[in-house]
Amino acid sequence: MRLAWRRNFRLTSVGDANIATVENYVAKQLDHHPLASAKSQQNLADYQWQDPAIDLAQPVFSSHGQFVLALHLVFVHSERWRNVSSDFVQKTQRAILQTATKKGQQISRLSILADHVHFTLRFGYDSSPEEVALSYMNNVSYRHGMLRIWMDSFYVGSIGPYDMNAVRS
């Protein structure tokens, strides 16, 4: 099938690792950071989240083009303090998921740990990765009564169906 060019465009994220690799990494975070208390470990396990209906590699279409834009975000608690209470973890999870809904973004995986969180999401071309990260950090802090939860920095990496080896080839 031949498609004519109509001044539309396609944006596709590319990262050091592809979407499948990063989502697998996020899914295994709880095993990677085990806690001494089995009860605390189980409490965190109850709040690990994924939406199997969201395939970050599938393009989103607009009237202007196609987009495959996804991020891996990591936020670390200030001073690396640890909190595994059900109330705190549940509030954090709800704040992250509700922020995604409010911003029209889709989270495919969320791993909440004692002292940091990892998640993968689809976002629009009209936002920068920095804007996306700061909006989540601020919304979670707001939900916790403006508590200074996070370190002043964060990790954000673009992920897509291809890794950098595809670009180098």
C-alpha cells in the first residue's frame, strides 16, 4: 500500500532501551528492591500497577500526524526516606494515575517502592519531558498536603519501539 505525503508527520521516541525492555525493568522493581519485612513487601506488591490495554508502541493519531511518544520516569524520595504505609502508598498511586487522566496521558506500568517510584507512560507532542515529570511530582506532593516528598531532581528517559542500536544501524 502506498501512502501519499500530505504534510503530516510522525514522531517516534527512541531510547537506550526499547519499550519492552524498560517495561520489564519497571515490572521487576519490587523484586530488585526487596524489603526485610514480608508484610511491608506484600503491602507494596498490592500497589504495583499495570494496564495491559495500553501498548506504548502503538501510534496515536491526530489530524496532523502519528505519535509514538513514551517516557520512563523515576522519582526518588527526598533524603531517600522510606515509607510503606498503605495510606501513603495508596495516595501516591492515586495521585499518579489521576494526574495521567487529567493530562490525557496513559500509564502502562507503575512500580511504587519504599523510597522511589518508576513508571512508563505515553504523552503528547505538545509537552516536554520536563513538564511531564514536574507535573507528576507536584501533583503527588499536593495530594500529600504539600509535603516535600521528592529530591530536587528526577530521571526521565524516552522509550520507543526501537533502541539506539536501530538508529546506529
